[in-house]
Amino acid sequence: MTELPDPAPGPGQVLVAVEAVGVNFIDTYRRGGVYPVALPSVLGSEGAGRVLALGDGVGEFAVGDLVAWKEGPGSYAEQVLVAAAELVPVPHGVDATTAAAVLLQGLTAHYLCTDTFPVTDGTWALLHAGAGGVGLLLTQMIRLRGGHVLTTTSTPEKAELSRGAGADRVVGYAEATAVARELTGGRGVDVAYDSVGRDTFDASLQALRPRGLMVLFGGSSGQVPPFDVQRLNSGGSLFLTRPTLNAYTLDRAELLQRTTELFGWVRDGRLDVRVGHTYPLDRVRQAHEDLEGRRTTGKVLLVP
Ligand SMILES: NC(=O)c1ccc[n+]([C@@H]2O[C@H](COP(=O)([O-])OP(=O)(O)OC[C@H]3O[C@@H](n4cnc5c(N)ncnc54)[C@H](OP(=O)(O)O)[C@@H]3O)[C@@H](O)[C@H]2O)c1
């Protein structure tokens, strides 16, 4: 922890008093060097808080507004500068804690089940880490869209949480492929949502039906090594994608459209946002160790 001068907003920037910071797996990749950052660097990208000051040319927000962001570099702080184009208004009925807890992981779950693979009535999905931040939200969204979901978790407590979010079936990682076949009459699932990566990639491919879609969207267990594309052939003309949230919030209209739907589900009670762990800012090291050590469920937050 260190004291820095209060930042002043430049053109197109907004200064925000941070009320809650979202901790995401990507913060650990940046800290560890999987995604290199220029040093010295303040970690964090997600949060929510009140507008303190506006830079030139910012017309959309006013001092005192409650706002949230998924892409505000240096968000592990009491005050942060965020580009106005990245800020979203938080509607009445959603508080700062919930907004910081749902924005990044909720938008991720949203694009995965609406666009990467549009889940519809009767879709069968395999989803790893069902009790994680993205996992609990994506499970609920798959069910909202009429799909079925088989999840994996590592403990009975996590399995219980995943069932509570609506998972049709929860199993340990070793059983995922066999149970995916059993649940689909031998055919395989339509889509595998895999954020665990290195440890689960093979099993996810094997769980797919012919022409099924493998969605590799993270590497919580490590990055997947180089891949022989012939395996898509032998698996039955499979598809593979490695999506990122930024490519599904390409412009402000897309960001606001997804956010409006997401906050709407939160406000009308259709989406339950579970904050599993809250740490003061000076315990950030513990927060990262717990997230990487599989000791968390739902969302991890820091409070300045
Ligand atoms: N591409 C995108 O757009 C995007 C956006 C957001 C997040 N993500 C990715 O989605 C994943 C989930 O993010 P999150 O913040 O919601 O984290 P999380 O799922 O809450 O935490 C990771 C979970 O992965 C499971 N896991 C399995 N093997 C693991 C291992 N060897 N080490 C650590 N964890 C392991 C653990 O659950 P069990 O103990 O139950 O196994 C752990 O709790 C991350 O990989 C992240 O990078 C991608």
C-alpha cells in the first residue's frame, strides 16, 4: 500500500471515489505476468463508486452519480480515473457493492450465453467451476434462457452453491465427460464453457456432441498448451473459440445494451449476485491467494 497524490481528470476522464473494487482472475494473470503490464502498475480494473470530478468534454455524467466500470486500470485504490466511455450508470435499486460484484463477470456470462453460443430451450451446456464468480452467474443465465447445465466443483460446499444457482447436475471434475454423455443419451453436450483451461480442456472436448462448440474463456489452472487442430476433426467437426469480454463490448452501444439487460435482471430479482468474500484494500494479497488457491466462491471484493 502506498500514498499517491489525488488524481485529476484529463479530457474525457472521470474521477471516481471508489466504494467497492471487483477482484477478477485477470488481476492475478496481470500480477503474475501472463498478461504483461508496464511497471510500476496499480492493479485492478473493476469497481463502482461516486463521481467526484469531470474532465473536459464529459457530458454524460454529473458529480455524485453512482457509476461502475469493468475497465478502469488502477482500480485497487481509493480514487481512480476512468475513461467516460468505459463508465456505466448504476440504476436505482442496484447498490455500489452489487454493481462492482456483477459487472465484469456478469457481462462475461451474458455474452457467453447470448452470443458466443446462443443458449436456447433444451441446450445442454457443460460449465466448469460452477461455484465461481462467473460460474454462479452463467448457470443462472443458462437456466433463464431455457438451457440445462452440468457443472463441476471441487467440494461438497461448492456443489451445494452450484445447485442453488440452478445447475441440473453437479459433479467432480473427473466425472464430467461420462456424465455429460449420460445426460444427453450418449450424444454429448452442445457447448462446453471452460475457464479452468489446462486441467479440463481435454475432458471438455470429449464431452461435446458432433459440431459442438468448445468455449475456452480462461485458464484458472494454467494456460492450454499449443493444440493440434486435427483434434477438432476426430472429435466430430468441433468448433473452438477463445473469446474475451472486450471483443463483445466493442463500442459504447454494445456495452450499454448488455449492461442494461444485466442490471435489469439484478433489479427484478432474476439474477442473484453472491458476494462470497470482502477484504479491506490492504489485504489484497490474501484476496489473490484465496482466489488462486480455490478458497473462494462467488464474487471477491476489496473495500477501500
Ligand atoms: N474471457 C473472458 O472474457 C473472461 C472474463 C472474465 C473471467 N474470465 C475467466 O473466467 C475464469 C473465472 O473467473 P472468476 O473470476 O469467476 O474466478 P472463479 O471461477 O471464481 O475462480 C476460479 C475457480 O476455478 C476453479 N479451479 C479449477 N482448477 C483450478 C486451479 N488449478 N487453480 C485455481 N482455480 C481452479 C476453482 O473452483 P473449484 O474449486 O470448484 O474447482 C476456482 O474457485 C477465470 O479463468 C477468468 O480468467 C474470462
